[in-house]
Amino acid sequence: MKLKKSNGMLLTLKFVGEQKNVTMELSILGHDASDVTGSDKTNSQKKIRLSHFKPKAKTKKITGRLNVKGSVVKITVCGKTYKKTIKGNKFTFKLSACLKKKDRITIVVTKKDYGSFKKTYTVR
């Protein structure tokens, strides 16, 4: 058994029995390697990372820092959605009510040429 990489695709050949010196060739007609394995756009997208985000109870502010500048941040707290386009990499949201323990916060960050980031946190 041999593994051979051709045009970005990994081909696996498996032989059954005791045949030796057998050569096989596999070709997919009418398809490019990117069509079969997925588009290159998803592989080349950069990732968004969130840091310094720890929501605490009895506060009306939510702050955090991203690794990218100029992104759109949406936060959902107990059914209310807050949306903001940030210029730098830090963001601050002022809430209408204080956070309570076990409240769920969902944060979604999007930016062009980046994959979207979505995560759910629970207030402690």
C-alpha cells in the first residue's frame, strides 16, 4: 500500500490479496482539486481570537479585546442584542441592567476575509 499526493488531493490505494507490482491510476474528470476538497476561501481565512473577556455579576459593563481591528461585535444578553462596529481591537458595551449569576452571554464577531467567531459564556 502506498500513499501519493497529487494536485492537493490525498489518494489511498489498498490492495487485497497477494498481487505484487500492480500500478493503479485514479483521475477525476471535469473536477479541479479545489472543487473536490473544498474551496480555498475557507482554508485561507484568518481566525478571530477573543481575550480579556470575563463577564462578572453585578456589573453593567462588558469589555474585551480582539486580535483584529475594525470588526463588528454583536452581544446578546438575556434576549437583548447590542451591536457595535469597533475601530481598534478593544470593545466596551454598557448594558441597561446589571448582570446576574448564570446569565448567558453570546458574542458574535465578524469581519471581511476572516471567519466568524461565536461563543457563549455564563456569568459567574
